[in-house]
Amino acid sequence: MSATLRILKAGPGASVQDKGRLGFLRFGVTPAGPMDPGAFIAARLAAGDAKGAAIEASLGGLELAAEGGEIGLAIAGGAFDIRLDERALPSACVLRLVPGARLSVRAGSAGAWVYLAPFGRLDLPFVLGSYATHARSGLGGLDGRMLRAGDALKIVDPRPAPVEPMAILAPWIGERPAKSRVMLGPQQDYFSPEAIETFLTARWRLSERSDRMAYRLEGPLLQHLKGHDIVSDGVAFGAIQTPGDGAPLVLMADRQPTGGYPKIANVIGADLSALAQMRAGDLLEFASVSWEQAVAARRARARAIAAGVALEPLLRKEFSPEFLLERNLVGGVIDGRKT
Amino acid sequence: MTPPPYESPRYLDAGEAALSVEFGDSVDPEINACVLTLDAALREAKLPGVEELVPTYRSLMIHYEPLTILRADLVKVLNSLVLQGASAFTPKARWRVPCCYDPALAEDIIEAARILGMSPDQLSALHANGCYRAYMYGFAPGWCYLGGLPESLALPRRASPRGATPPGAVLIGGGLSLISANPMPTGWYVIGRTPERMFALEREPPLLIEPGDDVCFEPVDHEMFFALEARAARGEIVALREALP
């Protein structure tokens, strides 16, 4: 009998993702895929198969149980609060979920997205070559929609996970550049030199109105030189487009493949993960880099990922005070006044 | 008068892993032919590291892996392909797409005809006599933007969008025509409906018309529309594809 992952509770923003729906951009199909590609691949590598899918959860959190058998899970993402039956675990870890146990994932001290990759395969239909959910067009994942309480995800071809939870060491998780590096263009000529200067020197605030499609930035308005409409052209992950109101939008995983607003710059691949993990209200700044610098950063990230992840037993020093208290490690009480 | 294509294309970076090859800055058949010519040549070339090509009205977006192919090497290949290919693009296929212009289905045809100063019958006759080219997809899966709309049917888009389109809506707006798939709100006018499914996951292939294919419309009446729609619902392809020499 195969095991099933049961969603007990799901806040908004939980969905099944894989590396994205590639090959159909030319037909208007959104790629979707993980918001934080670096954390996603760390979770998949720790689960032993880089190619598979994972559950992406956001600040709304998630609670899960295993039914019909145990399920191994690898978790990586922002600094989320991970608890296995109230036992606090590191925010990047592998664990075994046995029937009767409850795994809870809640927003922690930082980060906006977390990935739960099963040791095995999610038994879902392959839609246009991908498991990635794009809810707006009803494609992929579980019935083309976000996950909700009561959903059951069957795990096939399961692989065993370590008996005791272990921490995932992936040096690129949580890497946070001081400034988000961008390459200017493709439409920087739609902006005055002053507007580009403003873009590169302002402190931007991530708006509440941000989602899988776009992160909206609050700050100074960027004036267009030649109007805010362009004849549509292609759009890449991290494109910073500026519609008529002058407030920039960073286009994220659920972007449309083409768009009709001028794009002042594009966040480089190596800095997309850190950007994605920002929360509404967080501040960010941009720094302009060359193609060569962007590729050097991309190469460094690719090398780190190629070296893989390491698993480390949980050490005592990493146990949280709550955990230690629950375990009742203190066998007796000593009265200091009597000694 | 629309401006001609640039003398040589502009290579515009969209981050380190995407390059937009821009041939002009307007919606124009000659500019789009340059885009589609390069798209076809690059698909043929199958360069390692070139991952995905997205043709638009006036540019070709190339998503590539810069750790596999350097930008400079990619541009070298692009320059030689651009030199080889004239703007005389030859489409590989022509589609005959059934379309019902009956106002009962073509929700906005009366309104659009009024704005254009003609009768709905004149509008549908002009639209059905046009020869179109699939310029690009965009907005949503299967939404195919067509060049070649007769000039007498050019009308501005609505100031604010109308409600969700019916499935298979055929639209006009901003000097273009459009065949849509799933219902979405739009600023365009619904002047016809096709029983064909531009995007159907359960069918092979799920998407029919390639960017660069020619498209013409075959008027069908109300009754024929529903007969064809029933066949399309069973997974049949009801538009006709002719391969062009």
C-alpha cells in the first residue's frame, strides 16, 4: 500500500511546484515553478532526486500527516518554524513522517517560501511536461489549483528517509546579497538618466500587494521618457517592469511570457532566491552589474548546487529551549538555598 | 505609415539568461516577418544552451543558459542567421478556422459595427475575407494574436475591460484580431466565436497554430457552430490545417 500525504491545514499560497513548465512560453503558457529556485533544488537534492516536485508553502503555513505508511520529507526555504509533533526542527531538515504524527510549518523569523520535497514521487498528472501549478490558468499540480485542507497527495516509488531528523546543509540557502543585483534593460532607454539613478539609489519597500506573479515595490515613482506602453516583447524571471503609475513590479514565477510595459532592469539569476524570500515591508536596494558579473554569480551558485547538499545529525546545541523543556531533560530540582 | 524594421537588429539583455532580438518598435508585417524568420532558423539550428524561443510582434526573446553558450557566441550565430534570412518569411501552414459571426454568439459585434460605422454583416464579411498571420501568443495559454486585420476594421481597445470572454471568442482591437481560448476579461471586442479549442490539454497536440502560420476564417452558422463544437468537445480538431509548400 502506498502512503498518502494528507493536508490537515493549508494557509493561502500552498501549491505543488517543480522546476517549471518549460517549452510552451511561445504559446502564452506561464512557466510557474518555484518562487525560490535555490531552496527548491536544495529540498529536492536532499530528497535524493533533483527532478521531482515539491509542495511550496508560504506565510500562511501548512500542516501535514502521513496515511497508510511513513513518508520521508526534505524541507528547505526561509527560516520557517518546523515542528514534528511539537518537536522543533531546523528550518532546513529531512524527517520521517509516520502515520499519527503531525508536521506543522509556520512562518518563522524570516522568509516567505518553503519547500517540502517527498522522498518519492507525487502521483499527479504531468501537464505539458510539468507538475507545476499555475492556478490562474488552472494548470498542473492538484487539479490546477492551490492546496487546501483535506487534500491527499499519493506518494509513489517511496525511498527511505533517515530514521532521526537531520539538518540540511546547503550553503546557498539564505545567501542574501546586500543589494539585489540587476542588469539594466531591455528598455532602460524608456527612462531618463535621472530615473535610472533614482531606481539604483532608492530604498524600495516590498508592497503587501505582492504574489507569485509579481512583487510590487513602493518608493519614488519612475518617470517614463516615451510613455508607458511598449509593443509587447518577451519577459524573463526577475524583469522589473514599470506600468503607467511609475511603481515598479518585479515579475516572478507566475509571470506571463510576454508583456507590454517598459522593463528598466532584470534581477540576475543568482539573486532571485533572496528577492523571493523577502516579505511585505522589507527594504531592498538595487545595484547594476554587467553580464560577466551576473554570469560569474550564476556560475558560483551552479557550482555550489553541483556539489550537493550534506545532511548533519542534530546536535544538542541546536535543540530549541522548547524542545529541551518538553523532553524534561532535568531529572530533579535542586534547591540552591540548601547547597 | 508604420516605421520599417531597424537596419540591423538590437540585442537587448533581459538579465544574463535571456536576450531580446528587436527588429523594430511597432506592430508591422515586415518587422514580424523578420522575427518569425529568425525564430524558424534558430529552431532549425538547435544550438546547445538555447532553451526557449518566444516570438512577439517585433522581437524574438531567446531564453538561454549562459553557462553553456556565451552571449558573444550566441550573437555571432544570430548575426549570421539574420544576414542569411531576408524578411520574406514563408509560412509552413495555413489554418481554416470555423467562425460564427451570429450576434447571438458574437456578443460585441453589434457594438463594434456601430463604432466602425457599418452593419454587423459588413463587419463579418470583411473579417472573414481577411488573411491573417499568427504573430504571437500572449496574455493566457492559447491566446493567439493575428496580424492582417483589414484597415477598415481597426478600432481602439475599450477604455475599461469587458467581462470574461466566452470560450473560443474571436476578437478585434487595436488593429489586430485575436483567437482566444479560456474565458478572460479583455479590452477587445468579441466579433465571432470558433468551436475550435485553441488550447485543449486532453487533445494531442494541445496547441494547434504555430506562431508564423497563416490563418483564415470560414463563416459557419449557429447550427453548424454547435455541431462542430460537439465534435471539438470529443477531442476532434475542427479547424483544417493545410501544409504550405
